[in-house]
Amino acid sequence: MNYEELISEIALADERYIIMTAENRALIRNIPKNPALADRFIDTGITEQTMIGMAAGLALRGRVPVVHALAAFLTMRAYEFIRTDVGIAHLPVKLTGFIPGFLSDGNGPTHQAIEDVSIMRGIPGMQVFAPADEEDMILMLPEIWDSSSPAYTRANLIKPLIAHDKNFRIGKAEVIAEGSTITFLTYGMLFNNVLQAKQALEAQGLSIGLVNMRSLKPVDEEVIIRAAKQSELVVVVEDHFTTGGLYSIVAEVLLKNQLSANVQPLSLNEQWFRPARLSEVLEYEGFTPEKIAARALGILESTATKIQL
């Protein structure tokens, strides 16, 4: 099942669902052709703010709007409307951000959503999700859409490398493996690359953990704390600015619980990524499986050297 099939199935079963877009139909291209859904499909044009205002009004009348736009424009151009119309009223508007993070590979800074997690999680009551791949997204969305809370989801059509836990629960991470040497905490499209980096490091005899942090807000504090206690090094890998994303979330959790740990980020530090084809972006920015493994190993060796000194 793909995204369009899922949203069609859910909307056909529940008349409260309204499917909206700001002229971004990539995920829902055939919905208007369905006679049973055509009157619940609204394309506002390139007007993200208008779309959110309309969605809030519909939600006030008992509807569940699922809105679609490019992640950068949805979270930034329409931010005030999301915060004020949706967030303050705590309305069940479901935001789907298309081509977030590195998935906006060929686009420059204006189209790069690499601060979206930070922006959205700053709104009280807003839930934030980042599935690892298309299968993970399809498993997650029914519960996300059924929640009474507003929610932002990073859309992800990457094909899976592994089968995911089908028992998704909001606020719970998916623990792929636990490790005593390095534990990777990651989310979104980088999950597959981190999985391959884990396998490469295990081939060198290291004990490597991997967690799919698919629910970023609410976040699974228990899993973060366990990883920090069990591993020599926790590496946070994300296609997001270092500030405000998962690295910040992990730091907040550890500080809240008065814990210290060796936690290091692999993220975008005060810089946008250089646009190119996705494979070239990952190579240049250091997020291929090989480079993730090498960077993590370098951090581990550097840490060991400092301890010896």
C-alpha cells in the first residue's frame, strides 16, 4: 500500500477526513479522479497560509484535514498560521511535509526543510514524526491521523531495507538493535544509510545499536536514556540543523534526568547543504553509509584517546 491508497482508504471509511494541498499533488495525484472523494479534495493553489486557515476552520467544525505542501513552505511560510490557528486551538490538523531534509536534494536553501523539526516541535501540543521509509510511514500514519492532536509528518517515499515493527505507538521509538560500543539514534531517510553503517562497523567486531526515532515529539525518553547508559558513544544522525533537532532533544532529555553521556551529532552545523543529486549530496555532506561509519569510528577513537590522556 502507498500513501495515496492509505489516505483514500481512510477517507472513504470516515467522512470527517478532508484532503487538502497547496498545489503539491505528488502524494495524492489521483484523489480528485475518485468520485467518492472529489468533493473532499481542496487545492488552494500556492497559498500555504490560506490552506492552513481553511484547515483550521474545517477542524473547528469536526473535520480532520490532512494538508500537503513542500516541507519548507509548509513549516516556514505558514508557520504563524499553524502556531496561531492550529496550535493555540489544539486542532487535529495533520500536516504532511513533502521532500524534507536531504530529499529536497537539488534545491537550494530556500527549498530546504532542515529546521522543520525544530520549528514544529516548538509549538505546544504539536506532534512531530519522521518515518524511516515508505513502509514505516504507512504503518505510522493511521494512528497519527486518528490522534486528536495536531501533527507534522516528514513524508518519506524511500524504499525499506528491513521490515518495521507494525505495532507503532505515538511516543515510542523502534529499537532495531542494542549495542555497547556505539548506538546510532536516527530518523527519516538517513535510517537506511545508518543501518548499512551499523552493518559495516559490526563487521569490524564492534557492538552497534540502532534506534529508529520515528516519533520525535512526543519522544521515547526511556530509549534515549538506555542508549546513553549502555553505550560508550551515542551518535545522533539527522538531515537537520544541529540546533533544535534530535541532537537537541537528546541533550534536553539527558539534562532533564541529570545524566551525562558521550553524545555526538552528525548533522548540518550552521550550514545549508550543497544542492545536487541525492547521491552527490550524501557523498559531499558525509552521509553515505561508508562516511557515517568512518565518522562514527573517528569520534569513538578520538574519545578513547582523550580518556587515555
